[in-house]
Amino acid sequence: MVTANLKVGEKGEQVAKGYLKKKGYNILERNYKNKYGEIDLIAQKGNELVFIEVRSKTENDFGMPEETVKGKKKKKLKQNALAYTTFNNYEGFYRIDLVCVVFKKNGKIKRLTHHENIIN
């Protein structure tokens, strides 16, 4: 059974993927899983590998999607990225981005925000 939250998340990932492609990102993987969890999107932009966490929701009823990526989640994102680069013998530059998509109740995009390099 697919819940409404999963549908919003899936739709948000599709929107983020399209947005990033238009910005010149080459999408390498989607929903990459490892023992630490899942990486929503892995892309390349120039000579940099970019791991992208996508947060989606409908309206702002319960806060902003940015508020859901804090301490533990950031640590997990960092572990995921390190595991991926280690497993794939990648030694170049990489960063972790956050794309937040907020939909209106009618399903149209209210806001899309791309935060680059959220973990220093």
C-alpha cells in the first residue's frame, strides 16, 4: 500500500531530478541504498559528485522541510556519501545538497529550494 507521504516524496524526487537536470547536473543514481540508508539522488556537476537529499511536503502546515534535516540526519547523509565514495573508489571532490519541494494542496509546486553543500 502506498501512502500519501510516499506519493508526495516520489513526486518531489521527480521534480528535483528535473530541476537538477535543467541546471546541468548529470543524474547518476536514484534511491541508492546501502547499510546506512538511502541516498535520494546522486549526480555529477562538472568535476564534483553531488549527493542530494530531497525533502517534500504539501504546504507548510507542520513546518518547513529544511527543519527535518538536522544533527542525526546530517550524520547519516555524511555516512552514506562516505560509504558510496569508498565502495566506488571515488577520490574526487563531493558535496551533499538538499532540495526541498513544497506542493500546494492542488499538487502544483509552491516552492523549490536548492541548498548546496549543507554539510561542511
